[in-house]
Amino acid sequence: MRAKMVLGQLMKTAIIGGGIAGLAAAYELEKARASGAPVEYTLFESAAKLGGSLASEIVDGAVLERGPDSFLTEKPAAAELCRELGLAADLIPSNDAARKTWILVKNTLIPLPDGLMFLVPTKLIPTALTPLFSLSTKIRMGLELLLPPRPSKEEDEAVAALVERHFGPEAVDRLADPLLSGIYGGDATQLSARSVLPRLVEMESEYGSLTRGMLAAHRKVRARAKDAAKKNGGAGPRGSNAHANSDPAPRPIFTSLRGGMQQLVNAIQASLNPAWVRLGTPVSAIAKAAHGWRVEAGGVTETCDAVIIASQAWAAGVLLSPVDAALGEDLSAILRAFLGGMKNEALLTEPDEVLVATVRRELQQILGIQAEPEYTQVSRWRRAMAQYAVGHQARAKRVAERVAALQGLKLAGNAYDGIGIPDCIRLGRTAAKELLSSQQVSESASQPIA
């Protein structure tokens, strides 16, 4: 007995949202179509351009970013996609040796001390000498090395609670809050420790002291890198390894593109079928059909086999509430909020000239800059940053379970499992791959046996 091969059934997919997650999903489906898979897709974007908050322009030879200006190097999805699109030569690393982070304390800029590994001090002398912390906080940071392992608990807690337990309230005000507001635009007293700092939660359970845990993790990374360098470094004189005694160069923390992040958007857009991309076309409603889904956009209702919602969580909540009220409620509950953020969202309503004047005044007070700007640009991203509030993991689990019960539905974006560009790309491509995989399984099960 052998299986008879039959032509696969066409799978039509609607992708709602043309940000980087939706673009990544469309790219994956287009890649499958180009390889012969029976796939069609329609990408709906309410704005007049693709890319969402990824937007760049070049002014007098300088790249200006309206949104994200780089992505984390350690998360490979973004760089991998750039290489697939032929952008490898345009990937540029951050100059970490020259990069410095400053914290504003009483209108004075103070650099972060050397050896600070994301909220955790790992070098004694720089921590002892920095004016960033008071003497009492420095003593507490030193004594933190003595903390015993803390049994893991099921309940979530705020980042502020975790940091304060180890290093005191001043570390929250002068470290956790400013650093996390730069990443999440959020508030350390509201952000979930399990979602935002899962490694620190694990370290606390295993080591007690976050400093001991961070140092142990750093030693493991260096050991692995040295082992890899020994294997790949080649043989020197008389078979000795020329790199055996040298430390491997660390990877850059961030990576960007020579032409700005818009370069990635343009490359993906160029790879798609333009007839299947609908700009300026917001989706007003979706509904479950007997076989697939109905999507209403621009006054027209279309039927498709699957839907990937890659819009913001609140927008996904609005669309899915008529389909599953509990799912819609959970999606709408994911809070969303650099000038501004969760603590100062009212700034977004101010006119451009007021925002520019505010920034100029603060630059003058802090840095003494008096010169008139040659060029100003204001970009507003309302409700753009997902806030992983306490309880986010439990909420995300409920969302995943309810989505799994709705055949042909996938979610992608920065509101679920990572807020960065690589996370959005990973989730978008994964959503498309899972739909393609389910189609193959379905076709395999329906093939007649000769």
C-alpha cells in the first residue's frame, strides 16, 4: 500500500497589521508560496505605509529614526531575517566601548558604574566610588552577596519589589525605574518581574544573591566562548592554538542597519506580492465562519482559512471580543503606553511646538545646550509599548489557551512574549510556520490510500 500524492488545497490567510510582526508573517508565507506551497495571503494595514513604528528618514546624510533604532544582537531572529533579505553587508554593530548610559539625579547626569549588568552590580570598586548611590545603598549592595537562596514562589511580583528586596529603594529610583522606562516606557512598580526579568527571578531562587548569580552566569558565558574559540581558532606553531590564551571579543549589544530600520521594512515589502498588500485598509470586524473566517475591511467582507492578528493587543481585543468575550477582555487588559510613557502620557496631547520647547528647555538645564536645532521631528506612538504588568504570564497563558481553541487563528506582536524587533519577527514567522504546518498535517490526513 502506498499513499497517492494529490495537489494540496489552497490556504488563504488574512494578516491584520503591517508592523514588523505582520511583515514577518507575510514574508514567511511568501517564502512558502515561492517554494510551491498552495498559499495566498492578504496583508491589511490601516496606515498608508508599512512598518508600524519602524520608520526612518535621511536628512542631510544623517539617518533619523522615528521609532526603534536598533535591535538586541543576542536575539538572532532579526539578524537572520536581514541576512535572508540580502542585507548582511548593511548590518552595523553598536560601538559599546564608546557607549555610556547616564542617569539624571537632581538635574545632574551621572554615568552608570562599570560592571553593572542590568540592575546588578558585579564590580566592587566602581560601585563603591560611584556618586550614583548613597553610602547606605552601597553597603547594602555589598551585603547582598550574603543572601541565601530564596525558594521560588508561584505568584508574580513587581520589578520594584524584587530590586528593593536586594538593593534597597534607592536602587529602584536611580536604577530600575530609569532603565526600564527607557525599554518599556513603563513603571517598575507595575512591571512584572517574571516577564521582564525572568533570569533574575531564577538567579534569586538558585543563588539567593543576584550578584553571585550574575557572576556565575558571566563565568559560564566566558568559558563557552573560550571553548568555541579554541575549536575554531586554528592551529598556531607546532600545532598550538594561537587563540588559546586570549579572551574572545564580546558580541555587540545592539545591531542596526546602515540605512536605518526602514531598510528592513523596504526589503520585506519588496519581497511580497504587491497585489496582496492593502494599505489604508483597516479591518473593522472578523467572525468565525463554518469553514474558516470572515474578515470585513473597507466595506467588503472576504472569507479566508486563517487569520494572523499582528496589531496591538488592544486592537486585537476589539476584533476578537465578538468571537470570544473572555479572550477579548484579556487582550484589552494588556496595558500600553519616550517622552511621555506610562507616567506622563498626557504629554502626547501637547502640540509639537510645546514638546520641542520642553525638550530644548531640559537639554539646556541638563547639558547647557543653547543652540537652535537645525531640524526637529516629533513622532507620536500612542498605546505603542506593551506593558508587561504583574500577572502578565498568567494572562498570556490564558490568551494562548483560548487562541488554540479557535482553529486558524494566530496572534503576533510585542504584547505576548517579548517587546523587541527580534521577538516580533520570531512571533510573526512562527505564526505563519504553524499555519503552514497545520495545513500539511490536515492534507496528509485527508489523502486517500491507493
